[in-house]
Amino acid sequence: MLTRDGFRCTKCGKAGKLEAHHIEPVHIAPELAYDVGNGLTLCRACHIDKTTAANTNPQNEAAASASSEPRRALRKPV
């Protein structure tokens, strides 16, 4: 995922300390936990913002993910 996203935060473009964000949360879709198409590379600050928004109103998660980068087709693990 880091390679795919150019080792940059997909929301703000920062490089450095990056984290993986699951578009579909692991507790909802555990089969997608290791699916690269279900992830975004985010810096710590953007990950906190996205996670806080999702936890405040879980229905905003899909909209928040879509606003930072076009959603990729999800693939099932092989």
C-alpha cells in the first residue's frame, strides 16, 4: 500500500511517519484486513482526523474515505 501511494499521505501529501487506514473497518470486514484495495496511506494527523470522524459518526466513514482519494475496487484475498 505504501508503494502504491508513493510513500505519501493520500489526504495531505506528507511523507515520513505513515500509517495504514482500513476503509472498511476490520471488525466489520475481517476478510479485507490484508487487502491493499481496502487501505489508504495516511500520516498520523490525517489518520486521527479520519478515525475521529468515523467514530463520531460511523456513517461518515465512506464519505470521508471517498473525499481523500477515489475508492479502488476491493479485491478478495487470494
